[in-house]
Amino acid sequence: MSGKIYRYWLMVPSGLEEVALDELRERVPQIQGVNVEPGGRTGQIFFTFKRSPQQLAGLQAAMQLAGVVAQMHRVTVGQPGLDHLCDRIAKVDFAAVANLARSGGHDVQVDRFALSATLQGRYRFGQADVIRAVARVLREKHGMRQGQGDNILRLHLQLNGRRGLLGIRLGPAIAPSAALAFCLFRLLGMQAGTHLLWSRRDWREMAALERHSTPRVLIGIDERKPVRREQRTLAAVAKAGYYPLKNGCMDYALRHVGKDSHGEIAELARILRFGGVGLVQVSQAAPFLAAMDEGDYPFVVLAHLRMRERGRPYELLVLERLEEYDPDLIQVKWEV
């Protein structure tokens, strides 16, 4: 009798692993053995779940959900390491893999597979070498054939240092921009019907935010390229840091800040209402925080996170707009 796979693997936006874990625990509080691995281009969450994997479907913070097929340790950087990897995969119980693939209720061709691989480290073999060697094992040892499509076993092999992971992808993948937007929506605790400025230059993030938070007003930047030449238009509606918006009209503002920290902070202070929240993405937080202190701007830092996007490190600052009082307008009345 074949075994079952109970260990799962989530790939989530780097730096926002705890936000993704919060969604996972809310959806399935029965998870056990949680291990969070931050860093790299993506964060990773490993956990054990012994109930139906269909309960894991629809996670919005995960770019990909996978079942852990095999985990290999002590993978060296040369040919012996690749041979060790292949020997371990040759012993995998693919009947258990087939059971997990069918658990989603779909008609999966469990004798066919597609294989992808990522390598994070310095090896004396490349991605193509790994795929070729492992695919040979799957064909010769497990009697499988390579194919294409969504209704086959979609396997992914990750090599990171001396560890190898083989997983079976479950369900559809979520675009990284959509998963990131959901994590930021959840991080800020956005409410429906708010006024939101989103200027991170990705229309897919705006689409995801609109779906999750249903804002009353959503202002952003859409940089999709038109298909035909006659569709091309040029519309300059604002200069960065100087938005054509009324004072105190925004509940949330999300911005990728460049070199003009003072201008960005001043504009955030102008357009955010009292109690409004700004999220700024900066290459380095120290100069931005120094500018905020130097100008005595009405903000308090609620959270400070580190993330990676497209392989580059950034820092995220969550700021709350404080209410300002003019001492000349304060009147004290004494009871007589």
C-alpha cells in the first residue's frame, strides 16, 4: 500500500513570510511542524497538514503550493552530488505522488511529467544538466514520460547549498505581483471603501488590490504597452512627489521612494488624512528615517521590514499619519 504526502511547501513574497503564514494559519489552523525560511528571491514556508489538501486551495499570499516529494541533504557541488540526488529520486514512492496529484479532483495523467529546476549556489553542473539527469531517472526507474500541459505531474527541483528539494506543484500558480499586493493589503489591514494611492508601477498589483480591498477610489499608474501604434498616448498627470490631490484625501498611499526623501515625505504628509497609513519602499531606510526626523514630519513608524524584489534588496516602512495641533489655536476654559 502506497504512503501519503503530508509535507507541503509554499513559495511566498520575500520578506513577507509572516504575513503569508498568518493567512495560512487563519485558513487551516490544524497545520503542524511549521518552518519558515526567509530570504532569496522568494520566501518559503514548510508545514505538515494531514487533512484534505483541497483545504489549501486558494491561498492568495502563496505564489505556488507544492507537496514535498523528497528532500536530499549533503548534496555536493560536483558529479557525486548530482549522482546522490538521482539515487534518492530513484527510490521515491511515486504512487504517493500520484495520490496527492489526484486529490484535487482533477483527471491527472500520473505517468507523464514536466520538470523544472532552480539552483542557488555554485555547482559544477548547470540547470540543464540537473533536468536531464533527473528526467532520465523518472523515465528509466519510474516508467514515466515527459509531456506538457496542466493535467500532468508538474515537478520542481530546488537546489540550495547542500540541500535538494523535489516537489509536485499543486493548483495554479499566482503571479508574484498579485501575491505581493495581497500581502501588502493584509499587512496594512485595508478596509473596503477607502481612498488608495498606489504608485509602484504595476497594473497587475492594482488589479489585485481592487479585487481584495474594493476601494472607493484607486489611483495608480498603468504602464501596459498598447498593442497598436494608434493606441499610443502620452498622459503626464503628476510629477513624482507632487500629486494633483487635495490635502488629506487619501486613506492609504504606497510608494517606491527614490532620492528625494524630503519631497516624498512632505507629499505623503499632505495627501494622507489623520490616521492614514503610508507604505514606502526604499533601497535604504536609514537616509529616509533621517530625513523624516530632520523635518519633524508628523509620522510614526509602525513596522520596518526587509524584502527582495526581482533579486534586489529593499526595505519597507509602514508609517501612520499623526494629527497635528496648532498651539496658538488651543483655548483652555476654566470651570468657575
